[in-house]
Amino acid sequence: MKKFENFLALLKNPTIYGAILFVSLFLTLAPTKILAKLSLLDLVSKNKVIISLCLLITTGYFLTIIIKDLYQYIKSEFKIYQKRQINIEYLLALSSDNKKTVAEMYKGDRSAYFQINDANTGLLVAYNIIGNATQVGIGRTTFGYFLQPWVIQYLDKNYDKFIKEVKE
């Protein structure tokens, strides 16, 4: 029973599957001259079905892992895309005063100091448009804030449209 448990533990290691895939691929695709020189021709001819099954099973295993990882990657990228679309909706729905603040930060050094108890600052932070910086302003009454990278990317492409709405 202990040997069977050790065998099952061995099968949980993906390196074993890679080795089985590599060996079975080699034994299946290698020319007969090379197999004869390695004295493997009898082994391959007697066990061709088993070698082919190993090749199919390990290929399926790796394809399953690749498909699963690809699905998880696409799913996470789609969630990021959805969040970004919501953030853009928030950015476009800001009042003209808040849009002016964002536009001034964008045209400046992309950071500014605001009162921490200001409602507009709290709104911009809540909408993930600006983030808290680590420095404290003069007299410790203001705090540093910076534009989030996604806002900068969006405004790099759509600044004219954004500023047009501010001016109107």
C-alpha cells in the first residue's frame, strides 16, 4: 500500500509528465536507425500501444493545463477591462470642477496637494482617479495626491474630448 501511495505522489509532479511526454515523443518519432543503434527497436515495437497512450495522455494533460491557464488569464484580463470601463464612466461623469482639477493635474506634473477633508478629493480617491502619495504638504494640512496610471493613459488618448467637455 505504501508503494502505491508513493507512486501516486510521484504522479502529482508535473516534471514526471514532462519526462514521459519527452520520452514517448522520442520513441514514437525517432527513426528506426537511431532506435536500432540504441537497442530500443524491440522495446518500441513490442510496446508501441503503451508508448502511444503515454504520448496521448501526457499531451492531453499539458493541453489541459495550458487551456486552464489561458482561461484564467482571459478571465482576469476581462475583469480588469470591466473595472476600467466603470472607472472611465466615473471619470466622464465628474462635475466640471472635478474635471478641471483632473485636467490641471494632467497638464502639470500629474500630482497635487489637497486638503484631506475636502469632499472633491474624497470623491476622486473613491473613484480611483487619484491616489494618496506618501508626502505631507507644507504645515501638514495638505496631502499629496497623484493621478492614477489608467487616467493618464486614458487622457493621453482622449484629452481633447475630455477638455472639450470641461470648457462647455
